[in-house]
Amino acid sequence: MEATTRHDIHLGTTRMNIHDLVRELNENLGTTVVQTMAGVKDRTSPFRWAKPDGPEPRPEVESRLRLGHRVWKTLELAEGKHVALAWLMGANPRLDEELPVLYIQQLRSREVLGAAEAFVNDTYAA
């Protein structure tokens, strides 16, 4: 993936209103994946965060959601939304056979972004 694309994804995600960001994730990944990504127990949270006048997630949860959005956009732009979802929810050899969505939940940014870029570029991520 080109540096300009990575930069554009980062800028877009950073500048995006959190309610719009969650709504986009809900529509493309489903609320169960968003709940898992965010690391929250309340199944209704993704619905409430997606409302324009809804509550905002706690700062650490917002960080997870923004990281998840960056990973998802990286994959979706290169591979499409179905492959992006499958990648997020599948065991990944570059992440010790763990689910990438759990790396997002743990805010392991370098590893999960590196694995996503390696997937779209068909290279090995260190």
C-alpha cells in the first residue's frame, strides 16, 4: 500500500466524527464485531454510539474504534468489504493465529496494521 493511501486513511479516520465512524463500522462489520473490537460487554453500545445525538465512547474505547476503522479501511479499499470482514474475524498466521479484531481490542496497533498491510501487499509483516 502506498504511503499516501496510508496517510489518507489515517487522516480520514482521525478527522471523522465518532458517531459517523461507528455507524460506518456497524453497517459494514456488524454490531457484534464492533462490540468485540471496542472491548465492551454491553451489546447495545454500538447502536447508541452510532446515533448522532448518542453518547460518545470512553477515550480508550474510541481509540480501539479508530484503530479498527483504520485497519478495516486499509483492507476494504484493497480487497472489498467481505474480505476485510473475513480477515478481521479469522485466525491470522502473522498474529500468532489470533483474531485481528482481538489485536485491535488490545490496541496492538503496530502488529495489526502491519499484518493488514502485509495482507494487501502480499508480503510478510515483521
